Amino acid sequence: MSDANRPSARDDLFASPLGNIPRFAFDQAVVDVFPDMIQRSVPGYQTIINLCGELAARFVQADSNCYDLGCSLGASSLAIRQQIQQPGVTIVAVDNSAAMLARCQTLLQSDQAATAVELVEADICDIEINNASLVVMNFTLQFIAIEKRQALLEKIYAGLNPGGCLVISEKLLFEPESLNQLLSELHHQFKSAQGYSDLEISQKRDSLENILIPETLETHINRIKACGFNSASPWFQCFNFASLVAVK
Ligand SMILES: C[S@@+](CC[C@H](N)C(=O)[O-])C[C@H]1O[C@@H](n2cnc3c(N)ncnc32)[C@H](O)[C@@H]1O
């Protein structure tokens, strides 16, 4: 387990009654509890991060770039970095939260792996992607405005080398609504079992309303294929969270 995943201060940001619930933001308060928050909120998070390292071992090409889009504290970058044996590789880790990147920089300094990591503070919709053998977007597309998602994926497809791999991990929406309700309730149970109270779960849900916008698996797969990928498939799912892989 890398330092970016090590349990941090306990997430109690939504534990007390908040009155007016603030819009969720990846600010310093979230940075301070982020590893604890994401591991107790996203079922399968650690498995997905670890297995991104396995995908890196398989797909990363010498003298190419890997992109970690929405890198937060660099958990995916570090998992990837530890598995890269090829020379001449740069991991480009991008986030638009200065607070996240500042902590990420500190965590990277305590990692000894040889592959270069370049931190970029930018909107992932504005950056260039080129000479990529692996692009990882773990739990980030869901924060991008829906109308920008197709163009972002087309840019990623264009920047991937033949044989390059895209990983997208997301919270999912389900149809019909009864199935969505079931999987939401199972997720709620997961969070309760992780020690979150009903108040914390409901206040955080309200805070994320219209900020985290999930889509169905079918919507994701259709969008990925419309960019030119021949195939796309989930390789991991737990309740309403899944990770998809597509190869150019
Ligand atoms: C749930 S976190 C991602 C977690 C991280 N990938 C991991 O696996 O630990 C979402 C991240 O995406 C970043 N983000 C959201 N919208 C962004 C955008 N338009 N451009 C760049 N980063 C963005 C947030 O600042 C946040 O750090």
C-alpha cells in the first residue's frame, strides 16, 4: 500500500448537522481526510487501484506517457509507477485542485520508484494527450460536465498509441429505477458498515448532488466505442461502482 492510500485522518466532514449543506469541493479539508474518505466510500477502491498497476505492467510501452487524470493524491500514479519496468516512461498526473497536488507532491517524494512523474495543475478537458500507452481516469469522469465527456474521450483516443489502454472507473446509474434503488441501498449498507452514520451519508449525498453525475454502464460503453475503441468492458464491479477497460 502506497502512502497515498494509507489511512489518513478520519473523515468526519459530514458527521455534524450542517444546516446549509455546502457544495462538495476537493479543498484542503477533503485533502486532509481523502484516503480515509475514498476507501470507506467506494467499495473495491483499493482493488481497482492495485489492479491498475497490473494493467500498467501489461500495457505500458517504453518511451511513452501514462496519464492519471484526476490524480488526487496520486494513488493510481504510484500503483502504476511501481509496476513500470520500461525505460523512458513519464507518468503525467493531472488535477485541478491545487490542494490535492500539493499533498500529492509530498507523497511522491517519499516514493523511490524510478519512473518520472510530472504533476500538472489543469482541467483535464484542456490538456494535451500524446504518445500515451496507458490513460487512467479513476472516479473523475463523473465530475466532468456530461456535455464535455465525449470530446474528452475522443482526445484520449487520439492521444493513445495503437495497443494503448484506457481505464475508466466510475459510480454507475442503473435502469430501471428499482435496480438503481437496490444498488444504492447496498452502497448505503457498505458505508454504514464502514462506520458512516445515516446523517453523514445523507449530507454527503446532498453535497454531491449535481456535482457527481453518474451514468449507466451502457452510456459509458457506447461513448467509448463511438470514439473508435473496438471494445470496452467492465473488468471490476462492486454494487454501483465499476471499472472499465478499453484497448485501442
Ligand atoms: C474522486 S477524485 C479521484 C481519485 C483518484 N483518481 C484516486 O484514484 O485516488 C476526483 C479528482 O478529480 C479532480 N477533478 C475533478 N474535476 C476535474 C477537472 N475538470 N480537471 C482536473 N481534475 C479534476 C478532483 O480535484 C479530484 O482530485
